[in-house]
Amino acid sequence: MQRVDTLILGGGLTGLSGAYHLDRQAAATGDLRLGDWLLVERDARLGGLTRTEVVDGYHFDHTGHWLHLRYPEMQQFVADVMGDQMLRVARRSRIWSHGVLTQFPFQQNLHGLPLEVVHECVQAAIEASLAEARGEHVPVHNFAEFCVQRFGKGITDRFMVPYNTKLWGCPPEEITADWCARFLPKPNLSQIVAGALGIVDETAGYNASFLYPKAGGIESFAKAIAARLPSAKVRLNTVPVRIDLAARTAGLSDGTTVSFRRVLSSVPLPDLYAIVADVPDALRERVGQLRCTSLRYMNYGIARPGVLDDIQWLYVPEPRYPFYRIGSFSNAVASLAPAGKSSLYVEVAANCPDSDGDVQLQVRQFLRAQGWLESDDQIEVQDVRHIRYGYVVFDRPYFGARADLLGHLESRGLASRGRYGGWVYSSMEDAMWEGYQFARAAEFE
């Protein structure tokens, strides 16, 4: 039986950051116990979804992985790991709705939409603002009510509801609003009116710019972290098959058993509970209350430059299209496609019943209609990818179920973190931050 102080399950950004910062803490404090860890990863390489596939010279991440940093500690982490190999890229995103392209975010850039749509959205925004000023806001019970109160019914009906219905795969009335304040910038009434008149604020939103590796795709970042970890403390192609939190042991798929003092896990919460021993039946029922969409997306390598013009990602809220977002890796960083060509990804609506072939046909038709594709012969790469866990659904049972499940694990020395380990809607930085915070807390245990 191998004995370690910390067992790390999962080699995505949470696990990589946790391992990296445990070693840093050990070196800084002289507490060698902190550096006594083992990282177990099911795949043949580290990075989790922070991964880049290269096909015929085209680079494809697992959809858009743009790095936004707000914590100084994470800014320093990226600088330490990547040096000068990161680019800062100004966001160039747009929205396709009502037959036109408009600036992002929708709620602050109504200019260019049909006049009746602009009038509807501005009028409803004024009414919402006046209601707030009069103190008439009441508690909201779901995401749709949140948006009506925050932006008015026009913006809600024209963008927020159709887009998020495609993203989450269910009506916004089934989703709570607690997840979204950080990701949905709220312009004031003056900004909404300015945007309707065409006065554009390119810095609106939390993601006005982002960091991205100069070469090699987003996996270059994961590889740079992994290169700083001792290979003897990393075990690939291995998964936990049974975890006994009372005995502090984990059985692994390679036949070995590991004894630990504590665990940092980014294994998706339902999968983790499937291998944890002696879980009360009531908690097993809680696992069944967790909802998550799956993610279907398509990669395209197209033999022409500037597909999507200079747009890095395009939101498509209209229900008639089976996809909700199209992004161009090579419009962000030119090295992600061969010279004179473009690499794209298309994210398919979670509630879309269409076959892959039907979706691909509609993608081609859409690209041709916008003048971004001249002939199907220009498509050199076209493939479909599936990710089992996509977006966590914040429905009414969510908070109670999550609190009970995470609390049970935490009380027994297992920290379940990351997007799916913590069962949250979060960014790459959030995953890194949670690994960092775990390592910092270990110093005082």
C-alpha cells in the first residue's frame, strides 16, 4: 500500500494547480508533508478539458478556452508558468439575431437591430429601471424573472430566453438566477440608450480581453504546468475504483491501493459518489437530483482565411438554428490554423434533436449565407465531438443537493472542487484558484 499525504484525483486545471501549489508551499515553508502527493489521471495526458487536438495542421480546443484572470495570485501563476508565451487578445464577439450582426453584449448594443425591436427593448428597459427606482422590485424565483427585472421584458424575450434555452436545454423558468450575476453585465439605462444609438463600449462585460498561448493551443498552458510536476508523483491511465473515506484508502484501476490523509478531487460529482463507499441512501438520492447538459460540438478546418471575418465567437440565439455559438480559434490566434485557412468550432444546442448530419448541413448553409463559405470543397476537416458533462443546471433542487453532497465529503477529508467536482458554472481561473486555495489551506492543517 502506497501512503501519501494528499491524493489528487483528476489532472485538469484544479488538480494541476493543486499539485503545483502544494510543491510551492512545501518549498516555501520547509514542510515536506505538503509535497507528499500523488496525482491520478484517467487519460494518457494531463489537462482535462484544457486540451488541444491537432488535425492536418488545424488546432482545435474543446470549444473556446479563453483565459480571463481577476485574481493577482492567478496572474502571477500564469506568468510564472508561461513566461512571455501568452498573448493578450482583445475580444471581438458578435451576436447574430433578427437577420443582422450586432455587438456583444446584446443588452448594451441594440443598435442595428430592426427599429421595432430596438423600441421594444428600450421601452421595457426604461420601465424596468423606473420600477427599480420606485422600489417595486420583488424577489425573483427563476432566471427568466431575474432577466425581466434586470433588463426589461424586451431584452429578455429577444435574447436572454432564447439563447439560454439553447444553452441549458430547458426553459429558463426551471433555472434559478443565483449563478449568473457575474457573467451577465448590467448596464444602466444611459448605457442601454447609448448602445441603441450606436455608441459602443468595447470594454463591456467581464471578458473584454483574454490571455491565450502564442502557439500550440490552450493545451500549451496545461503542458507548461505539468512540466513543473515530478513525473514520479503522477499516474496516468488510472482511475479510482473505490474510495473508503473511513479507512482513508483508495483502490485504483491498476490494482494498487493508496492510503491518504486527504483528497482533492475534480472527478464529476455523480461519478465520484458512484465509487465512494458507505454513502447513506438519502445522499444517493441527492445525487439523482443533480442535472447537467451534455455538450455536442463540431470542429471545422476551412481552406480560406478570415471565416467569421474577424469575429472570435458569435452568439446565435434564434431558435431556428440548432447551434447557439460559433467560434474561430484562428481569429483569436492565427497560428491555430495553417496559413490562409481557418479553424472553427460550433456548439450545438443541448435540446437539439437534429442528427449530426442535419446540424452540419445547417452550419454550411449558415456560413454560405453570410459569405463565409463558398463551397463545401473548402471544408478540409469536419468532425463531431461529445462531452458528457457540459453545463450544470441550476434548478430548484440544486443548492440543497449540492450542499449536502459536498458537505458529506468535506467532513470526511475529501475536497471536491472544479467545475464538475464542485458542480458549478465556472471559468478556467476558478478551477486554478480552487487548487491554489486547497494548497494554501493545507499549510494550516
